[in-house]
Amino acid sequence: MKNIKTITMSNQIILFVFGLLTLFFIIFFMEFNDVQTEIDSDLYMGASNVKYYMGENFVSKKLNENTLTPEEALEKFNFLHEKALLLGLDYFYILMKDGNDIVYAAVSDTKEELQKVPNSGFWFSLKESGDNSFDETWEAFKSSEPVYIESSDMWGSYRSVYIPEISKDGIRYIAGADITTTSLKKQIFLKTMKIFTIFLISMFFIVPVLFLSKKSMKAKKKLEKYITFMDNRDRLTTAYNRDYGLKLLSNKIKEFHTEGKSFSIGLLNIDNLRFINESRGMDVGDCLLIIVHRLLVRISRKTDTIVRVEGNKFMIILPGFRKKYQGKIYDAIEKKIVFFNQNNKKEYFLRLNYIICEYYDGSMKDFFEESIQKLKKLKKNGGMEDLVLKDEISRGIKNLEFKTFFQPKVYLEEEKVGFEALVRWFHPEKGVISPNIFIPLAEESYLINKITEIVLNDSLNAAEILKTDISINLSAISFENNYFLSSLQKKIDDSRNKNYITFELTERIAVTNFEDTLDKINNFKKSGVSFSIDDFGSGYSSLSYIEKLPINELKIDKSFIDNINTSLVNPIIIELITKIGRVAGFKTVCEGVETEEQIEKLISLGSDSFQGYYFGKPEPLLRVVEKYEKGEYHSKLRQFSYKNQPEK
């Protein structure tokens, strides 16, 4: 009896294992078509983007100076290979007819592998590779629809999709994508195992009923859904296209009139896209469009709809939008722009115009056109000339056109000479361009940080030679960028001449976000850097915060000095500031001194520190070193006696 039970149990185990194996193979064969359809969808998706990945100029068999160098081509091919792997595919490529043959662009991991293949180049012969689908491939060039092919060659077997395309110059080619049969079987096996495992868990722990049927049309519907999805989308950015977007806008207007649902639209355009396309190329412009679309996605709600309405313009449909939130959206966009421009490693910047318009009445066409006109009125001043200069600033930095000059600052009481570092731009065609022109443009494009790095490097070098104080102007853009300040501080900490460096800040920087300014100054002072308030009196003239800032110097603006001998008020102000400086422990430097009379008058008011053309104009370092070593600056300084200074 016991033996019978053992045999029965053994049979049950055998039947159970056999049932599981049978179930596994049933699921395997059921999944085969399902997975293959999904892979076909991925193949189609990948191949449809090949021409965007490669660039529209890559259509010629010969790789020459008019298309791509071999190195650039290899970079493109490896880029395609990486994109293919991200989709779970093996290869992307381009097929072209060559007489009675078909050639395709090679794709591989390394340059060494490419050099092993026939023709010693980047284009392969389909005949020479032993491809058994040559006739089908030849016929695919005539098709207007995607063609799916099973093929094999000397390297293996593949499942492929061919999408016929026509280049701008009229050449017909095929954008293709492959997955190897090995990869295909692997994916089918893995998905089968996944489903089988889920089934076992369901059978033992969740569901008492075994589901043996699956929907065979699931992947096909997914592909059809994707194709429908792409019909309404902009191919480059995946935002909704203009036609579909205007239909949605029209529907929103109908809902407004029938159901009272309010809405607004946001319009945004890339102001410098045309310039970037012309100066950097369409590929860079396309990347910028994709970046802007991602920016809009991140600041939008789930209920909002993003539409690319023109080449450089986007629209966001904002259902139920309230005007009080308009400022928050503007702030969010501005923060994204600032972040991109400050951290972008490329030599271009992003400049956007944007506006939000609420719908009240009228047709869709009138509302849309009126909103576009409002956006155009927001176009910033300067236009193309400023854009060109900003681009030339970027190139000028790269070509070492920016030079640091040094102007003396003299201290009578100490008989000491220091210098202020001032940047000059020597344009190869336009000559010397005034800082009043290029500094604001450099700040707008965040290139001011790179210019500041140039000045700091030159100043540390000057301090090494002159062994005296060098002051450097810090822009508000640079001072507000914590990442940039950290890089400056590291450079200073690594220098043995850091104790000679003084950073000059304007009153505006010092007053704006006072607590943050105080923290940053104290942090830098730990590294041995001094601080000066520049152009005091030209903006926020307030003495209330001066005593709270750990500054070493305050520079009185030139506007107080120009009429020092005729004004009744300015001498009083200068004398007061000088006395406050003596009590608070910082020096006061009078800027813009040009005559002996001015200096004598300022000395009588208690001033002992000066900067201006009388003592020297800004000059290159070599000339400054020559004068410094000859004692020319000290000689001028000693012309004035400080014995008549007021009592301290």
C-alpha cells in the first residue's frame, strides 16, 4: 500500500513537472509573435530616427571634406551603435545603391573592428558580405512603406526593418535597423521566463485560476498607437505639431463658450535660433530645440499641452490657468535659462522670449495671431548686432583676444603702489571694443565668468612678479554663481600669491541679498582675499551697511571727484566717508583723479589713496613692470606731502 502511494506521488510529481514544461513551451510559442511584434515596433522607432541621428548631409558614399572625415564618420557610427543598444537593438545603418550592388554604412564598437572588414572603409558591399536578402533589399528601394526582412550574412542572422527615404539632394536611400537572431531569441526567452515566473507566483499565491490565453494583437495595437501618436507629433522634439495643436486650441475655445472652462496659452520662442543655425549648424539648433522642449515639460503641469507651432516657437495650452501664477511660470523659465547658460560647456547660449495670454473672446485664428504679435513685441533690444558680438566674445575668449591691463592705485601714507586689473578686448577686425559695450553682453550670455577667469590668472601672475596688491572686478553674475565662486576659490587657494588679491564689488551686489553677500565675503577672506566696494556713490549710496561688511577698501566714485574744487557738497561727503573709513578700519580710494589740484584738495580732506590717469593709465603687464621697477609710480606718489592731513 505504501509502495502504491509512493508510485502515485512520483507519477503526480512527474505529471506536475511535465505540465509545467508543457506550460512553459506553450507560453514560449505564444510569446514568440508577441515579442517579435514589439521588436518590430522598436526597429521601426529606431530606423525612423536614423536620419535625425546621422544628419541630413550624410547621404554620399564617399566620405570627403564636403561630408564627414573618417574620424567624424566613426564618431557618428559609434553614436548610432549606442542609440541602438539603448533600444535593445544591435545596429542602425544607411543603405544605398552603388551600380548593381548595395552598400551600407558600417557600424561597430571600435575603429580596429572596422579596419578588419572588406573595402577597408566605412561602406560595405552587401554582395561581398554574403547577405541572402539581396533581392528583397533591392526591391525595398521601390517601396513607400517600411519593409521587414529576415536575413543572414557572413557575420550572422538578423531581423531588419528598411525605411525608404529621399535626401535633400534627391538620392534615395534606406534607413535601417537590425537585431540579431541571437538577441531576438534571447529576448523571447527572457520574456517567456518572466511571464512563466509571474504565472507560477499567481498560481501558488494569488490567482487560483490559470490564465492560458493572451491577446495576440496587443503589440500590433501598440505599434498602431505609436504610429498614430507620431502623426500628431513634431518628429524632432516629440511636442504636438502645429496642426494638431491648433485643433486642441479650437476645442478649448469651444469648451470655454459651452462649459465656461477658462484657459490661457503660453508662447515662447528661441530668439537666437536662426543665428545659432547659421553660425553653429542645424545640428546644434536642433539640440537647442530639444532642450527647450524638455525645459517646458519640466515646468508644465500634467494637464498642460506643449505644441511646436513654428520653427523656433512653442505654445503651451494652459487649462484653468490663473493669472496670479504667471510670475511663477516666468521665474521657473528664467531659472532654467540661467542654469543652462551658466553650466553649458558649449560656446553658445540660450535666449528666450515668452508671454502668457488669457482667452476672453474671439475666433481661434484671431486669438492665436494676436498672441503671436504680442510675443513679437517682446523681442529684446539689440537684435542681430548684439547676437553677433556675443558669438564673437565666445570666439575671442578662445582666440586669446582679451588682454588684462593694470592701472596703478597709490597710497600716500604707506608710500605703496597697488594695481587694478582691467580687461580689454582687441577684436581682430573692429579694433579695441569698449568694456561698456562687451561687459553687459558677456553678462547676458554668462561668458563673463570665463573672462573673469582670464583676469584672475593674469592677476595672480602679476602679483607673482610685482609682489603688490592686485584688485579684480567681480560681476554680479559671477558673484551669484556659487559653482563659479567655488572654482575661483580653489584656484586662489592653490596660489601662493592669494594674499595680494582683492575682489571689487559694486554697491548693488553688496546690498542685494546682504546676508548672502556677507557669508561669501567671509568665506573668501578665510583664503586670504581682501574685498573692496567699487564706485561708491554711483548707485545705492548707503553707509548703513558699510560697517557690517568686512571690507578692506571703499572706492569713491569719479562723479564726486570731477567737481571737487567747485562743489560745496561733495567735499563734505568725501571727508565724511574718509573719517568713517578710518574709524571702521578700511581705506578710501578716490577714483578718477586727473589733476594736481584735485589731489591737493582731497589730501586736505583727509584722503591719502588715489587712482586715476594722473598716476597712470591702464597698461599691459610688461610696461607696468618696467615702470614699477624704475620707480616711476613711486616718484609721482612722492610729489605730494601728506603732512597736512587732518588729525585722525
